[in-house]
Amino acid sequence: MAMEAHDIERLIKAALPDAQVEIQDLAGDGDHYAATIISEAFRGKSRVQQHQMVYAALQGNMGGVLHALALHTSAPK
């Protein structure tokens, strides 16, 4: 069972309410996504820390129902 893009966005926004989230289905199969996430919560954090925050927001779905997610994270400019 694949995870829907709106479910990914909902989970991320629940953990990072100010986030601007854009999800793209890379293969059209509901299994391979790319996410661009901009949040003030990322300011001062390393890229690894930012990605860990997103993985935590996904509540264990990464690697399970969510097969692949390419992340592009940043703080607002």
C-alpha cells in the first residue's frame, strides 16, 4: 500500500506548522516522491538534522508504506 502525497504533507505540517511543503510524485506510482520543505524550524540546523526532523514527522512510515522520499529542506530566506 502506497502513501498519498497529501498524507505526507499532512504529517509534515503537523510537526512543522509553518512549513511550506511541495510534494512531487516522481514516478507516478505513489512510491517515489520528492519533497521541498521550507521551515523556520530548520534555521541553524545542519542538512542531516533537518532531514531527521522530517523523518520524525513521518512517524515511522519512511521505509515502510513510504518507499522513497528525496528531501530538499531549507529555512526561509
